[in-house]
Amino acid sequence: MRRLALFGLAAALAAAALAALWLSLPDPTSVARANPRTTALIEQRRAEARARGRAFRPRQQWVALARVAPIAIQAVVTSEDARFYAHGAFDWKEVQAATEQSLDRGRTLRGASTITQQLAKNLWLGTERSLWRKVKEAVLALKLERALPKRRILVLYLNVAEWADGVFGIEAAARARFGVPAARLSTAQAALLAAMLPAPRRADLDHPSRWLKRRSRHVLDLLLEGGRIDAGEHASASAELERYLAGAEGPDEEVPGDD
């Protein structure tokens, strides 16, 4: 009976703590229709630049999904969260796969964050690495999935994701990286942008690392396997991709998994 009582008390305290955390974190309905003026990640980068005595002028231009090339949307979803429309805040199958792979190798090799979790981090938390941040990220992801439809979550993510130093959102990324609007991104360009997302500030097209080359080619393969493009489009996009990757090879930095 004593053990049951202690277990009940612990469960009650945990529930109360979770409820308090839920209430203390931002309300996602604030971004259900209105676009945020800034994000935690932008403000973190601003503070980092200020600490280094550098100017910081973020480039960001909000666009609707209708103004993004469909292949670019498909590339990002396929690369970052292939089961985005099938799961809630978390993809438990991916979590299990990532955990098993990391345990086999003895280190973190891949992340398992969903697009919803990444959006929560970008909007409200920044990139601090701690267990407490991951707890808050998980709760915010649950709140986002409860308050917003998938389409709105995707719109927000595509417009706040970091794609280079000071570049946020797919419209600014398309213009900064390729000199075209997001609506005119080619399949190869879309694959490259999607491949950059885990480490966008380390993605150098003038000196592409082996990691970026492998990942961008893999994104094209995933688009083919998923029926998003046919063999002919895969071949032509691969040829275009190799032209982008033809620069002198940069350092093959290992990109960490989920932070």
C-alpha cells in the first residue's frame, strides 16, 4: 500500500508539473493565422552576431505554399520527415530506428525530430542543447499539432527554417543560393536545399563537402523511390546536381544527429 501511495503521489506530481509546463509555454494559436515577426532562432543569431561585433540583417520573405515549387515542398518533407502527414507530434517509428542505429554504433548518428518539433525549436527555443530544451520542444510540438493543421505547420516551417548565415525561409534561400524565387526552384535545387537543412550554415556550394554531396544525391533517390519524380527527371536532375557539386571539395565535417 505504501508503494502504491508513493507511486500515486509521484504520478500526481508529474501530471501537475506537466500541466504547469503546458500553461507556461507559448500558445501556438498566436501563429495560427498571423506570421511571427521574429523567432527565437533569429534572435539567437542576432545575439551571437552582436557578441562578435558583427552586423546582423536577416533575410526572410514570407510566401504561401502556392508560391513554392511543389518539388521543393516534396523534397523537404521527404528529407526531413517523410511520414509528416501520417503521425502526430512525434514519429515513433523514426525514434525507434534512430535509437537502434545510435546504440549499434555507440553514438548519435541521426536525428528523429519531426518537422513539428523543428518548428517548435525554431519559433520559441533556439538551438541550446539540453534535456530541458528537448522536454519543452516535445510539449510545444504537442501543442502545435493540437492547435494547427498540418498545412499551416508546414507553411511556418518553410518560412522560418534557417538555410544559411542570416537566411531564413525558403524564398530567401532560393534567391540567396540560386538567384531564383522559390516558385522556380528546379528538382536539383530543391534537393540541395533540402539536403542543407540539418547544417545549413556549413553547406558551401563553392566547396561542397562529401556529406552534402551524399545527402543531396540521396534526396534525389528518395524522390524517385517515392514516385515524386520519374527516371527521366531523376537523370536530368542528377546531371544538374553534379554541376552544382563540381566545386573543389570542402572538409567532410560530420553533421550530428538530433540536438
